[in-house]
Amino acid sequence: MPSLCTHIPPLALAAAALAEATKGNVDGLTAFPNALTQVQNRLKNWHGHVAATQWLEPGARYSFLGRGPSQASCYQTRLLWEEGAKSAATAMNTSGFRHGPQEAVFPGMRIGLFLDPVKMREQDLAVADDLKKLGASVMLVG
């Protein structure tokens, strides 16, 4: 079975590497040529991380959860996941999931949980702990 890593669009990999290389630089135009020379090494590094993760698994069921502004990120992630990774996904509010579909969690289910730095962070970390106890594989974002 092919690695999910092969399904990530190369343009997305390059954009992520370029953004990482130029972050924090006020004058991005002068940093741009230098960033381009770093893209190849960053892509190899990022490709290695993607290949090594156990969270990514072709055919697995994915759910993305978040609150407030992060909820929009969840819906965008679901859309990109379905279009880019060609894998089914769902997205919803963390509270709605906590008091509903959480009862249907099964071992190996993949959950991407978007965390706010302040708002209900402790409650969301408790959700992540409960999901892990149920056998889900949880990725925290933020």
C-alpha cells in the first residue's frame, strides 16, 4: 500500500518549506533567494517526518475538531484533506463531538484537535486524553 506521503501535493510541500524558511524575516524579498536554496533540504526533512509518523495512515478515518476560530480551520482542513489526501474526513466543534460522536470512537481512529492558546485549552487537553484512552490516535495543533 503506498504511503500517504506520496499523496501530498508537491506545491503544498514547497509552500510550507518556503514559509518556514522566511518566517520572522521583515524583508522577505531579500530572503526569498536564500529560502529557495533551503527548500530542497527542508522538503527532505519534512518528507522524512511525514513518512515516519504513525498518525498518517491510508484508509484511516479522520476527524478534525476545534472551537471558535479554530472551527473554521477544521472545516478547511477537512476540505483540503478530502481533496489533497483523497481520504474521507469529518470536522466539527469539539463540544459537539464531546457530547455526541465521541461515543463512537474506536481504536486507531485519527483525531486532529485544534487548540486555542487560552480559550478552553485545559478542557480540550482533557478531550485529547479521553480520546487516547479510547484508543484514538490524536494529533494536537496549536
